[in-house]
Amino acid sequence: MHAGNILTCRDEQGHGLSLVTIDNGYCLPESFEDCTFEWLCWPQCRQPFSEEMVEYIRSLDAEEDIAILRFHGWDMSGKCERILCVTTMLLKKGVDTGLAAFHMRSILCRDGARRSPE
């Protein structure tokens, strides 16, 4: 993700500006080898999720999402499915234990780690 993948949004009353990170290239990756998360330096990523966000995260269902994508004609690779399931599980378990986004990212990606050629 890079700085060009940030949306600005206002709340329903047209006030309160917030930043929303997006990245279609990393939406359903097959690996995390080349992922960068520019938001890691933002202080917000170390703060706990709001209760509203926690409830939303708890409602996520990776298997249902995969079924919906298949229904609409997209047969994603097994690698993408596995990463979607694992990251959804990490996100749900992370919020249940009080982890912030920064800490969950640290579990997924090791800084400076390089995979050896296969």
C-alpha cells in the first residue's frame, strides 16, 4: 500500500473527516512477500479498535465471502482463499485479545525477512 491508496471520507452529517486505507492490489493477495503498509507509522494503528469496529470484525465470515465471490463467477486461487481465511481468523482473534492493527500486521509480516528461493 502507498499514500495514493488513501480515501478521505466524511461522516453522515458531512463533518468529521477520516482517512480510509484501500489497496486493490493487496485486497486478495497470494502472499505477503511484497506487502508494505504505509499506515504503520500512523499513531492510530496502535490504538484499540472501536466497539463498533470490533462488532463488525466479529461478524466477518471468510467462507461466506468466498462463496459469494464464487457465486458471482470469481474462482480465486487456493492461495488467496487460504490467506483470506487465515487473515480473517487473525483479525477476529486479534480483536478478541485487544490487539491493535499494528500488532496484527507484525504477526503477518516480519520486517527484513526474505524468503529463500525455492
